[in-house]
Amino acid sequence: MKTINLFIIVLFNLIGGLLSYSWCYRLFIRKYSTPELNYLVFYGVCYFCLILISIWILNKIKKPFGLISIGVIIGIVITFISWMVAHFILGIYQGLALNIEAFFGYLFITSLMTLNFIIYPVTLLCCHYSFLWIEKRVKKT
């Protein structure tokens, strides 16, 4: 049962990541021709963190309203991870090849527009109700 729950968490977070990334791609990346690899690294780090947070949250909070409120807060806060990624990259490469400081300013703005504050609570609710549905099915048989 734990393996199925973990699979559901990863699956719904990947779907949420793809929705968020496609939204951002339509709004910003395609329009301004910014380097797509940097966005992929950002989304990889962001959604890896969201998967880890989801595992903890879904074990601690069982009520849907609690999941929604925590999900909105985390969806807003997780967008600030771009600042941490910017400092990490600037510390290693010192911004020699690209104007990374300007790039991460754009990345922060687009990360606010990726609707993580909507997508992440919905992801948590989908996981929660999937768990309940599977438990109900297992008890029935």
C-alpha cells in the first residue's frame, strides 16, 4: 500500500509539474527564446522538493481544507526557490557565461505565473482522494 501511495504522489506531482511547465512555456519561454535548460533544472528542483513535501504533508494532514490551505502556502513559497538556485549557480559559475542575474529575475516572475499556488493544492487533493478511493476498494474486496 505504501508503494502505491508513493507512486500516486510522484504521478500527480509529475502531472502538476508538466502543467506548470507547459503554462510557463506558453507564456514566457517560447515568446522570449530564453534557455530552456535552465527552466528544466528549476522545475526539476522545484518539483523534487514538492514531492518530498507532499509525502510529509499527506502523512500528517488528513482534512481537505488543511491540505488546500497548506498547499496554497507552499505553492507560493516554493516559487522563491529560484532565488536559492540563483545563488547556487552564481556561486559556482560567478555569472561569467550568461547574465544570470537578469535571467533569474525573469525566472522568478515566471515562476509566480506558473500557477503553483493553484496546481499544488489540487495535486494534494487528488492524492488524498486517490488514497481514500484505494483504501475503500481494498476494504471492499
